[in-house]
Amino acid sequence: MATLYIIATPIGNLGDMTYRAVETLKTLDLLACEDTRRTLKLLNHFEIRLPLISCRAQNEAVAAEKVIAALQAGKTVGYASDAGTPALSDPGAALVQRVVQAGCQVIPLPGASAFAALVSVSGGRDKSVCFEGFLSPKPGRRRARLQELLAQNSGFVLYESPFRILKLLEDLAEFDRDRYVCVGREMTKLHEEYLRGSVEELRSFLMKKNEQRGEFSVFVSGNKAH
């Protein structure tokens, strides 16, 4: 049966690419990817050459038709987003849905995920954790969603840019300044850093640091008595 492989790629450290993913990439006839330039760098690192097509949020439906046509022609195809596991805050869900509807097989190649990595070092003891990803940049929508998440009494994970991380912590502090959080910055990269404590403690620390660089992942515990 024609198969589409959903391939997780490193979120920073290329050493996190799995052996299975590398070996599978070598067998593909075609690789769809969120950004062909970024994926080409990854392939060059592992000395792999194969045709690429763009499949990003803006053209996912059109790209899906190209992938389905390739699969129906008997080709083996893969999909990789820029970093981490596709369809977790990245494109991929619409592609998978359309490929399945076309009667083709979809197989995951597990690997790096900022969500799973952060939860594993968070120190949180929540039985359930919600993946939220990026909140709306609009203040009203962001604050409303934060209130909903905090009221669920389960942990949740957010992604945030260096330009809005302080504003996120300010909003959280207004609702529950004592809630336990773990912030991961530049995960798996050279300057990776993990900060743990109450919302207010981390907000104060980052304000004094007066400089925020890199991408942030934020775990918020649902356990008020952490």
C-alpha cells in the first residue's frame, strides 16, 4: 500500500534525529516539507538527496493533492515540518486527513517534540496535560483563553516568542501569581535553559535579566498545591 511517513525532526540539536528517520528518508521518492530551505539543510547534514515540495499552512490543501498523486503513482512519500513533530503546532493535520481519505496509509516516525521534552523536565505532577501551543497575539483573546486553561485544573503547555514571553507571564501573574511554571528556552540548543518556580518568580527574574532571546516553551501546572 502507498505510504506517507510523518517524520519528526530535531527541535535544535541535529543529534536528536532518530536512526529510523534517517534510514527512512534515504528510501523516499519525495519529501513534502514546511520550508524546503530548512529541510534541505537537514538533508545535507545527513548527506541525503531527494526531491522536495513545499507543504506549509498556506498551501497545505494544494500540496496534499500533489502528495496523493505521488502516492497513487506508487511512490513513497514523507512529510516533515521545520522542527519537531508535524501537526503539533505545525502543519500536517490537513495533509494526513486528505491522504487517509484518499485510501493511503499514514505511518508516524516518532522523535523530537518540544511539548514532550518540556513536560519530561518540568517537575509537574499533573495526571493530564493539555497542549495549547501558541496563544492569540490579541490581548483580549489571549487573556480569555488563559483564564479558561487555568480553570481546568490540569497542566498545559504554551509556546511563545521572545517578544511576548514577559507579557504572557504578566497575564498569568494577574490571574494566579503563585501557580508553578517551568519555562524552557532554546531547548536542545547550545544555550538551552530551564527556569522553574512560581509565575511571579519567573516574571521577576526575566524582567531583571532585561533580555529575552530564543524560542520559549512554557509548562503551567494545574496543581495549585505544587
